[in-house]
Amino acid sequence: MKRQLNRLKTRILLLFILASTLTNCGDEYIIIDCFPKQCGITATVINLEGQDACGLVFQLSDGTYLIPEKRNYITAPSPEEDPLYYFYLEAGQKVELGFKKSAVLTSCMSGKVVFITCIREVKGAIE
């Protein structure tokens, strides 16, 4: 009886650890996106091709640069999986976007690398 009780306690503890890990909403090692980013961050597309491997990046209102992660696919992703794959970027373009931190490394040292989760153009706002 005592052995069965110990097994039950162990299983409950393992289930608790698994559940808390799957719903971790921190910045790193997110297994499930708890709060998906909405398209609410306004940015301007800036051309930084003169800098090491930067190309087109997003500049936020506070001057921060976001370097979009560009993934390679064997078959094209759906627009929900990678919205930037289907979006044509142009320098001076105003956009609203959502993003999450990326662990990808880049030689562009002008900002932080992010994966775009949502993007749409702000109509009539090209400089």
C-alpha cells in the first residue's frame, strides 16, 4: 500500500512538472506560446545593406532595430506559420508587426533578431 502511494505521489509530481514546463510564459524556451503577439507594434522598414549582412530591418519608434529571422523551407509555410515569407518589404514602408525573440545568430550587429509572428502594412505611409 505504501509503495502504491509513493508511485502515485511520483506520478502526480511528474505531471505537475510537465504541466508547468509546457505553460512557461517566459522569454526563453517557450514550448507553448501563452500570449501570441498581436500586430500592434509600429515600425519602419530601413535599408541597412551598407552594414555587415543586415539588409532590410525594422526600426521601432524608440530607434531600436529588429532584424527579421529568415527561415529556409523545403515546402512553403502557411501564412500563419511565417507571415514574413509572403510579405514584400520595401525601404521606407510603415508596418505594424508582432514578434518573438529568436535564438538565431547573425553577423548583423545592429539590433536583435526576432521571428515575425504577424505583419501588415500601414496604408498610405511610405516615406
